[in-house]
Amino acid sequence: MEETEDFVGQGPHPVDDDLFKEPMKKRRRSDRDQRFRAFPSVEQSALKEYEKLESRTRRVLSNTYQKLIHSVFLDDSIPNGVKYLINRLLALIEKPSLDPIYIGLFGSTGAGKSSLINAIIQQAMFLPVSGESICTSCIVQVSSGCCEQYEAKIHLLSDQEWKEELKNLTTLLHRTEELDREEADAWDRDDAVEEAIWKLQMLYGNGAERKNYEELLRAKPKGKIPTSRIITLKAEEAEELSVKLDPYIRTHRRDLDGESAETQIWPLIKHVEVTLPKSEMIPEGVVLVDIPGTGDFNSKRDEMWKKTIDKCSVIWLISDIERVSGGRAHEDLLNESIKACQRGFCRDVALVVTKTDKLHLLEYLRERKVGNQAIQSQREAVLERNEVIKLQRNRILKEKLKRKLPADSKVLEASDLVYTVSAQEYWQQALLTEEETEIPKLRGYIRKRLLDKKRRMVTKYVTEAFGLLVLTDSFNCMENLPNEFLHMSGLRRFVEEKIQLLEKVIDQCFAHIKQPLQEGVRNAKASYRRILGTCLVRSRGNQGFHQTLKAVCLKNGIYASRTLARIDLNEAITQPIYDQIDPVFGGIFRAGKPTGSALLPHIEAFKHSLQEKMMEIGIRSGWKYDSYKKSFLIQEISAILGGLEDYILRKKRRIYESLTTSVQSDLKPCYEEAAQIAGKKACERMKDVIRRGVDRQVAEGMFERAQERMQHQFQQLKNGITEKVKGSIATMLTLASSQEDGLYKELADVKSEYKEMEKLHRGLREVAENAVLRRGMQDFLLKMSPSKVVPPKST
């Protein structure tokens, strides 16, 4: 996720040259209606009502904005209060309708990610699926939109990004001394060497691996590379685009004679975005992301791999039915998924077991340990085995999540942590019904996530817009307000006291991490040699590991490839610290009740205490229930503090990764020294340099420095929160406190817009009530409808 200092939803906005700009155009009605094609009629009705509320709200805001602009256009100077209002209106008008929901499909090669996406979008062979070749070779994002054609954008590495990787690849392939026969054979079998040769041959042709960096800079790639570094493909039909796209995202093995296969620019591809037109299966606003399991040797691709995982609000861990019972690769992917909950935006993790139609009946019956009922067919065996897998893996996954996440994490409350799917049976239905393949269940989950997010977004949007109209209308009604409210000295003192209390509460929240950090540091110091030794030893000794280790050093302790498990020395030796802090760290950033270490609930409580104070002052001062200023202040406090959550969630990634970032920084000289080693016994010599370098840094306080840097990041977050709260609320109170300071002027009459906005605000409750009523009717009709016919039994 891009690190930024922006404070989403904050109150005051700086006045700039865009003050008089035209708001963006509204979406056409026909385009809006197309967005709902993926939903059943009941859900369509709810979405249309929310869409109508949002659309009308945007129209009211736009009309208000235009009136304000006309009323001040010829003025020599615009009062600060009016500037504030105009900027807030424009920001709300141009606020995106809905941020995409990213659902990451995370799994090893051949796990069935592409087949699952194909089934969900109802396009059988749209993305390439595994035959004898490794398939999807990069991150592929699939979404739907209002475009008329199928479209794919293939994003390539920039020229500078490729030069960086080219330098590393040629360094890996450069031999400075003659090796004996055994060392030469081991060098040729090295995974990093094989991949480097493959990439260079694919891009530049056979013999490229024997050229140096300068020669390859002058060489012309075999494939055509656009200057924009983006290749756009369009087609009228899905099959047509699939054929065009296949060579770019399918990774081919080299042919038996050693020649490169047809794909020519694969090493340059960073990621691919595919857009479907008006899909009836995947709603607009949802992005399915096919994420390779290990990252990439290229720094930019590897950074994108990690950021893509972190921006996913949902992660589906994809595992073949034959691999689900364990293995290091599965554990590594699960651990990476859990880390996404800690450092990123992920709120939901589930295991999706694929290829569940695969079952050898005689073997299953011989090993069957559950159930007294006789199995009559392959279908019955598959269904029984799937239920057993669900129960077993649900328990194991929940136990793993409990060890890493807070006990009250929402993901632990999920009714479905495990899905058993079969893309093949979804198409054939020889054994299972469409429902039993659980593809429709996953689609239903996607729709529910989008509908819930849309409901929350529109509710917040309409409420915030109503607050702005309250303020706008109040500018022409200031003389009717009581003087006690206009001065608000008591409120200012109350706010200052509450902010001081908030600072103490934040300190208390962050203090919970101190002891686990200290314990983790002690554990890391006690175990780092053993962990490092495990990372530096391979089952076949140094054979095939020499240049891979050099690649690790060239990338400052990290190496990712298509064939090997991800290697991250920095993460490995800091893992004992993360084992200690993970539950506490997750607790600090969780939602829920304002108790213990949870930060966000305390900020929510702070917001409510300020709003209650507004109500108290209003009652004491004799305000009417719908007092203009009171409503404005309550809504603006909600908008200001509501934006803090996004700010905090963006910062937590930097805090979480500060441990490994600190260790990597301290070990960089050691990695650089090891990367320069070549010649005989180079692998052992590199290991020695790494071991000695780590020992030296640990003795000099490497883990303690990592602890201090994480605590410093927490302190910076606290400072950022309090500064933004102080600044935003102070500005808001100043704008609302006095009519005599030249902050206001009489504006155009917006009473009609205010009344319309008031009606829309009341409409929120009606839409919610209608949605509940429709769901009840739908459930009743489903209960009364006949059951679906199942496929015929097969033996």
C-alpha cells in the first residue's frame, strides 16, 4: 500500500487553485444499472436503492456547490468559513463511489487459482490452466467494468527497473575463476543460475547467458517493447482475448533441445490487469487477484507482490486436495496470509481446497475411518471426504489463527473458514451439483462483501453530506443561534482535556507491546544461530545452492523464484520476536470494545464523548433538537475522526515491518561482502561471512535496535494522530464559533437543497428496513421451493 501522509476524511481542506473547478460528471443511469447484473433480484433492489440515494446526494451537493460558487465568484476575498465549506463540498462530490474490494487468491503453482477464477467468472479457459507447464507467471487482476470489450493491460518493468535486474542476473552468471568438475556441475544445477539463464535466453535469445551486462545493454530484445511500457489488448469475445493474453501470462518450460519457448517478453512483465465487460458473475467493484506464491527476484515485482497481498481485504489460501495436509509450501503461504492480517488491510482469511472431485474410491474405502453408513457411489465418497476435510482443516486453521491473532478477531467468528471446491465438476456436473462444487457459495460471499461495503459507504456518505448542508444553511441563520453556543469556551476546554486523555490512552495501548518485544528479543538472541543454520543448509548440501545464496546476498537477504520456497534471512531471524508480539500487535489494531490495548475503539469512544458533550451543551443552552450548529459539529467530528482509521491502517504496515527493515539495514554490509565472494569453496565462504556478520551485529545490539525502531514508529503514529485531531478540531471550532471574525457571509439560499438532503438522510432507515423485509421474503420462498435434482449416482 502506498505510504502517504494524506488524512482521509479530515475536516479542513487547504484552499487552492481548484476552488472553482467543475465537479466530475455523474455516471449515466444505464451504466449504473449494469453494475448490478451479478446480483439476484433481491440484492439488486437493495443496491439500486443505495445507488439512488448516493446519486441524489451527489446531485444535491453539486447544486449546492454551484450556488456557493456563484455567490462568491465576484468577491475580492472569500471568508475562511466559505472556503472551508466549498473545499469540503468539492472533496465529497469527487469522492470515489466505492473503493475496490481486493480478494487475493494465494497459492503455489498448480494449486488451481486460475481454474477457480475461470469458474467464478463463468469463462472455462479464460486464464491459462496447468497442463505440463507452469502457468500464471505474474500477478493477474481480474475485474469487471462498464467497458464494451474485454480488455487486458500488461504492465512492464521500466527501463531502469529492468537494468537493475539485468545487472543482478549477469552478476549471478559471472564466473571469475575456473571451477573443478564437481563445483562446475553444482553451479550448473543451481536454481538461481537456471532461472537467470532462462530469463536472458527468453528475452535475448540463446547465448545471452554468456554475455556481460554491457553487451546485453546493447543487445536488442527479441520481443517488441512499447515505449509506454504498457501493452493493451482488446477483444469482442472472452475467447479471443484469452488467446491474445496467453503468451504473456503463461510461463513455458524450455523445449527439450534447450531453445526458449514462444514467450519473449515474460521477464519484463510486472503485472496484468484484465477487465471484463458487464459481467453477470463478478460485480463491478470486486477485483480477483491471482497471486503467485513466492514473490520475485526483481525488487519492483517483489515489492508489488507484498503490497498486493497487503491491500487485499480478503485472502483465499488456495490448496490442492492432495497437498492440503501439510508441507512447507502450504505452511509458508498460510503464515504469509496471517501476516497480511497484521500488517495490511486483510480482515478475512479462508482456506479454499481445490480439485475435490479427485478421489480413488477403492483407496478411500479401505482407509475410511468415519461414518457407519455404507458408501454407495463415488459421489457419496467425495461429499463425505469433503465434509471431513472441512472439519479437520477448520479446526487446524482456527487454532493457527488463534495463536497469531487476538482472541476476538472477526476472522475467528467466520462461519466458513474452509471451502471445498471443484472447478472441473462445476463445468461437467458428472458427480456433483453446481451448488455442491461451492463455486456459487464463493460468488455469494463476494456479493455479500460488496453489498455490506456499499451499505456502509452510502450511510456514511449521506450522513456526512447532510452535515455539510446543515452548515451551509446555517450560514444564513447565524443570528438565530444563542450566544452561549457561539463562544463555546467550555467546549474548547472540554476538547483539550479529552485530547490529553486520548494521548494517555494511546500511550497505554502502545505500552502493551513493550514486554512482548523484550521477550521476543531475548528469544531471537537465543535462537538466531540455529535459525540461520537451518536457512543456510540444503538437503543436498551446497549442490545447486552456490549462486542461489549469492542471489540472497545481492537482494539484501531475500530471494524469491518460481521454483524455490521464498528465502528471507531477515524475516527468519526476527520470527521469534514476531511470535511474541503478533497477538498483542493484532489486538492494538483490532476493532471492537474500547478495552485493553485496542486503539480504534478508544478513538471511537473519544468521538462519542465529544458528540455527547455537544448534545449536553445544546440541552443546557436551550437549542432545538435540530439546531444547525450542533448538528454540524457532531457530523464534522464524525468525519474528522472517521478518517483516522484509514490513516492508522496505512501506518501499521510500516510499524509491523520495522523489525525486519531494521535488521536488513544492519546486515546490509555483511550481505554486500558475501555477494562479492567467488571462486572455489565460495558457498562455504559466503556462509561464513554471513554468520560472522550476524554474530557481530547481534553482539552490537541489532535486535535491541530493531525493538527501539518499532517503538519509535509507534510514537510517530501517536504524534500523527494527536496532531491531526488537534488541528482539525481546532479549525472546526474556530469556524463554528464566531460570526464576527469575518469567517462567514450571507450566501445563496440553499433551503431547498437542505430539505432534499434531510429527506435523503431519513431515507437511509427506509432502505435498511426494505432490505431486511426482502431478505425475509427471499428466505421464505427458498424454504417453499422444491429441492434441486442431484446428478445421477455413479459407482
